[in-house]
Amino acid sequence: MKTIDNVMKVPFVDLKAQYELIADEVDAAIMDVIHRTAFIMGDEVRQFEQEFADYCGAKYAVGVDSGTTALELALRAYDIGPGDEVITQANTFIATALAISATGATPVLVDIDPETYLIDVAAIRGAITEKTKAIMPVHLYGQPADMDPIMELAEKHGLVVIEDSAQAHGARYKGRRTGSLGHTAAFSLYPSKNLGAYGDAGIVVTDDPEVADNVNMLHNYGQRKKYHHEEIGYNHRLDTVQAAVLHVKLKYLDAWNAARQRHAELYNELLAESNVVTPIQAEDRDHVWHLYVIRTKQRDALQEALQAKGISTVIHYPIPVHLQKAYESLGYKSGDFPNTEQFAREIVSLPMYSELTSDQIMRVANAVTEFTG
Ligand SMILES: *Cc1c(COP(=O)(O)O)cnc(C)c1O
């Protein structure tokens, strides 16, 4: 095989391109924390929590050490645990389910809507039992779930709604930002997310002072007052260094999301006549395109053809949660969630990040069209 000139390669993500744009600012912010040796719970943590809550249009935020932790502590803040059921979707990153399992509760999975790839609201309705305590819709790929009917359903059955907003920082549903749509939301701040730290990080966002207070207590050894431990808590704090990086990056998030939106529009335009299924943005939503996911029956061959041209792609996700070995004990089987299973065979995510150039997008789109027609 010919070697591909580095310049012609299109990586799936390029964290370095973004770092180079803000290197001076980030380096200074990190060094400032180090010079003050403010490693744990430095001022930047509270500062970032408040500005991220404000950004979401919510009252409170508590920084934690990952998105998985944010989901888990959000559930624990509502006392969800053994014997309880939490409804989420089968096509999500495994962490959504792992967080539910970590509390001792049981993840109850449902299928997705084939248009938006988001949680199927009618399926949620069908999955509610006496044991159901919460619904955890995932704003998958950067598009908010259909929250109004979900909140209505939750109200009717007395359930808590926790948004898995790990892929949707800044996305909007009917004008309102993720983080302010459910009762509480959890965000991942993993490096490659739309807003990413320089290591693991996450944050819980809520309007409920009691939930914020509970997460605050749980993530810091179960104490509200130093050395007074009310519950068997955890050490799940957000590092000051990460909060400092996130503070620098937050002010760029809208511009970075706008760039992703332009990239998605260009992909849509260039792939309009091709034989792949392009993603749909619901009319009442602002998608922030964490991922740009297309569908084709020739997925594996397409992925190989793109790789041969130096174009990297990823499948999100190749094995649905209900067919993972780790979840054998839940008793699901192949065929339970037809949309999720079909899409797992057909989806592929094209390169998507803010610093992608139009030239790179055209190269990717041309390669896709050349292959699929
Ligand atoms: C990334 C992600 C998580 C987990 O976040 P971590 O920070 O990696 O723990 C959870 N849910 C979804 C949908 C994600 O994409």
C-alpha cells in the first residue's frame, strides 16, 4: 500500500490543533495552580462550577473526577440504589449503564427512535414498572433527547430525570441548554468531548439545592463539615488543574460548537446525493455535533476504504449495551432492540472536531461518495 502523506491524513480528532490555539493561556493557568500549590479544591474549582452552571442556565454545579462519576453521584443524590430500576437506552456508551449499576440499581434498556437515534419515548412508557425510579436519556452525538414528553412522563409517574449530557455541552432543546432540561444533568469533561479537560473530569448540574448539597457531600468523603462524615462517601473531586484548564476553555465553547455546526452542514451538503444516510437535526433542537454519524449497509468496507486514504473513522458503538458480556446477567438477547442492533451494524462516525478544515471535510466527503456512489 502506498504511504499517505501526513498532510493528506484526516485524523478522527485532533486535540493538539486546539491546544496550539490556546497554549499560552492554558500553560499560564496550569502553572498558576502549581505555583500556588492549590492542587485540591483551589479557587478555580468553585469558579468553574459557577460559570458552568450559569452557562447551562442552571443554579448549581459540582465538579467531579469523570462523567461516569457525575452520572453515578447524580443517581446517589436521589438515594437510588439496590432494588431500583433506571431506564436508559441500549445504544449509548457503556458508562451510562455502568453508572446505574455502580449504585446497585438495575439498568432497564429501551430502543431508539430511528430518525434521531435518540431514546424512544413510547418505549420508555412501556418499560416503567413499580421499581422504576429514574429515566436517564442520553443526548447522543450532541443532540438533546425529546425532553418535554419525557418530563411529562416522569411527572406522571413520580420519576427523576437525569440527563446524560456527556456529548452535548451547549446543545439546546426549544431554546434551553442541556443541563437545565431534566431534574439534574451529568456531563463528562473527558479530553475529546466538546468541552474537555486535560485528563478525566466531569460535572453534575442541577437547580435543586438539596441534590447539589448531596453530591458535594458524597464526592468529598461524605462530609459537609471537615472530619464529620455523615455517609460512606467517596473521593471523587475535580482537580484544580483541570478546573483551571476548563475555565480557560469554556469561553471558547460556543465558537467551537458553531464550527462543528458549520462542518456538519458542509458534510450534509456534500453527502446529500450520496448513498449514505446522513444525520437529522430535529427542528426544535440545536445539535452540537460531538459526533457526525452516517449509516450504510457497506459500513465495514467503507471504513477500510477511508482508512486506505488516511481518513480515520470510529464506530459509536459497535456492540449495544444489552449485548455486552458484562451485562449478560440482565438477560437481554439479540433482537430485543431492532433499531439499535441494525444501526450498530451500519453506523460510522466521520472525523469531527472544531479545527477541521473545509478542505479536509471535502476530502472525506469525496472519499465516501467515491466508495458508495
Ligand atoms: C463519555 C461518556 C460518558 C462517560 O464519561 P467519562 O468522563 O468518560 O467517565 C458517559 N456517557 C456518555 C454518553 C459518554 O459519551
